[in-house]
Amino acid sequence: MRILVTGAAGFIGSHYVRTLLEGRLPGAEHAHVTALDLLTYAGDRAALPAAHPRMHFVHGDVADARLLASLLPGHDAVVHFAAETHVDRSIAGGAEFVRTNVLGTQVLLEAVRGAGVGRMVHVSTDEVYGSIAAGAWDEERPPAPNSPYAASKAASDLLALAFWRTHGTSVSVTRCSNNYGPGQHPEKLIPRFTTGLLAGEPVPLYGDGLNVREWLHVDDHCRAVHLVLTRGAGGEVYNIGGGTELTNREVAARLAALCGADPAAIRPAADRPGHDRRYALDDAKIRRTLGYRPRVPFETGLAATVAWYRDHPHRWRSADGAVPARTREASRARR
């Protein structure tokens, strides 16, 4: 089996590639992986093996049609993680989000069709649904995105589903809740708070901190994506939930305790424009049809995540020991 993974040096993509190469995903224990990544600020080549007999790393752009036409022939499947994902950056300027998330997906879909690749999973987000005050979204909920990032992902989802309907491309869409785990870029909420608190710095919490998110460990997410790849149906959307729903304030308090930090280091900050109040996924479909269940309890996963950042300061600190300025300025808290 040959699998092309886009965004392979990003947080989730690299975890998926490593899990494949470790033989921990059923049916792909001996898979060969083409790992494609542009290595933007959020891509880290060190997150992938320096060398592996079953992995070929390609430094390239998912929107490069000529490159994809040369890479895809002979592959059995594509898992498409490549995306610009940070909401604050999309609010500051959405052009790169449209280029990568929309145009990049369209170029990839055309290349998959042209090369006759048999299977594709397009990885998306719960943010395409917008905000929900009560209950949970199932896959029949129409997209109602509220940020430029979410709008770009919703557009790419619709492109993928259109290729199924128009061309018969066997592509499925997954929509996950908030991911966390070791190695995530420090612009996202959990690593941003963790690295700041470990460094003894104040960390900003948007608004009243009562925005609600559901948390999903990256290992559970990758298992679910692979279930969809190997057992899912073309033209279908699958929600992937984690089952733990918390306010951002509750997450921040747990992180302060795990980091041994003063809770007073969590400082209120002006709210983000258009900040979604609550996300919640109904993932009964993937549980019922594919047998998915999250395995990593949030308390266990969060403690292990904080321990990873404590044990790997070279992965997030600058040479002088500080949290990099671009991370502090660009991030605050993602969701």
C-alpha cells in the first residue's frame, strides 16, 4: 500500500505518518508513505523520521499541480491534512487560507482524479458548522462558518464532496473536534498556555473564558482518520469527537495546576472577533458504522502533553530560553 500524506510535517499529519511507520494502524502495517509538506512556520521536519525505508519526504506545495502530477501515480490513497489552520491568522489576513485550503484542495482533487488514485480522505474541522448553543451537530448540519479559516475549510469540504458526486472520486470528509497532544505548535490553546506557564509568563484568555470546546487526543484522531480511509464510504462525512467538553477557563485552570503555575498568570484578554461560543459534535455515525471509540482519557492525555513540553524545551523555546516572540504575538489562544 502506498499512501501520500499532505501536511505531513504538521502536528496531526506527522503523528499519522509516525503511527503508520510504527505499524500501529490495521491494514497498513507495511505501508509506504510519501510525506509532502511545504514546511511553513507550522511544519517541522524534525517531527518526522530523519530517514525511514518506507518513507519518502517531499518538500513541496499541495497547490503545485505539476508536482502532484509527478508524485501521485502509483499511490493507492491520499490523506489530506495540509491546511492553514490558525483562526487569529485568518482574521488578520485570509488570502493564504483561501490559497492553501481551497485552491490547494482543488488542485489535489484534480491530481487524484488524473492519476486514478483509488481512495482519499479530506481532513476538516468542526468549525465549519459554526456555533451551537445546545445539543450537538451531526453530519447533516449544513456548514455555517464564522471565521475566514472555517469558511475556507467549509469550501474545501464542499469541493471534495462535489468531486464524489461529479467525478466519482472516492473521497470522504472527516470533521474533528479540538486536537491536542505532544508536539503541537505553540500557537494553539493547550500548547500556548503550557509553554507560557512553564516559562513563567502570563497567558491570555479570550473574553470571559466560557467558550466551550470538545477535546480529542491526536492519537484517537489519527486512528479515526485511518478507519475512514480503510473502511469509510466515498461521498460521506464523518464527525470525530473526543467526548470531553470543557470551557477554555476550565482547561486553563487544569494546565496551571499541571504546570505548577499561579492561576493568576491566566490574564483576561479582549475577545476575538466573531468568536464561536460552543462547538459540539455528534459522532454516533463513525461509532456505529466503523466502530470508532476514543481511547485516551483527557486527564491522562493532558498530563502527558504537559510532560512532553516540560521535557522538550528545545522544541519550543528560543536560544535565550524565551517563548518565541512570533508565537506570543500571533497566538493568544486559538479557540
